Amino acid sequence: MSWRNTDNNYGRISRIFHWVLFGLIALMIVGALSTADIKGPEKADLIQTHKSLGATILLLVGLRLLWRFFNTVPSQPAQAPVWMRALAVVSHYALYLLMLAQPVSGILMSQAEGHAVEPFGLFAWPTWVAPDKAQAELYENIHGAVWIALVTLVAVHIIAALYHHWGRKDDVLRRILF
């Protein structure tokens, strides 16, 4: 297997990006669901970890998009209907958009609430907005809506990959597996 993508397969780097981002997003989903019942300093620690992982996802998605821009994107199965190929392109771009919008809205929400974003305590994220309660509420609503859309689209993405593997019996899923 090559490090770079080919016309028929994703390379190692694309696969690493894909599965690391999948793991981090899955971890964020579980983490977000688990913080609802936690109180006190433990919750503050979890929120800081959540922010750190969100900033990491934002950086990785940016790098992933750069990698995708400078690499071949494997072609879709020729036997797939045109509507299915078009839907695959749209859904991939939507996933990228949501993976960017989610951490950006979280950073904006945190900063509008007057809280710094300091990924793993290594540096302070640049301040994009001043504290503002109304803006914080707006960004919180956006963050929640994007979360629902992202979780839904990730589920559809997984179902589509499994459908390709077991229903259509093509190589779409195998191309991204290690």
C-alpha cells in the first residue's frame, strides 16, 4: 500500500486521517453524552479535554483537506448510479463542513462565554470573539444543531459504507480499511 492515494485506493496517510478523525469524533460524541450527569471539578476537566480534542479535530480536518487537495481522490465505482456518486460527493463535502463547523462553533461559544480555549494547556487559541452572552447562546445553539447533523451524517456514512460492502459488494469500504 502506498502512502499516497491512487485512482483505485486511499493511501496510508488518508486512511490514518480517516480513522484518527473517526476515533476522535466518536470519543467526542461519547464524552459529550457523558458530561450531562457530572458535576464539579470533574466536569470542568472533561470540558477542558473536550475543548482540546475539538481544537485537535479542527487542526486535523484542516490538514486532511490540504492532503485531499494535493492528492488523487480514488474514483467511485463505475457501476454505481450517477445519483449515488453525486450523493457521495455531496455527503463527503458536508462531512468536512460539519467537522469544521463543530469545533469552530465550540471555540466561538467558549470565547463568547468568556472562557479561553487552551488545547492541552499548550497554548491559548487566538481570540475570535469578545465575551457576549447573546452570542454565546447563538453559538451554543449552532454547536448543538451541528452536533445533531454531524452525528446523523456519520451514521449515514457508516450505513452507506456497509451497504456498499454487503449490499452492492463493491470495494468502497475495503479501500479505506487498513
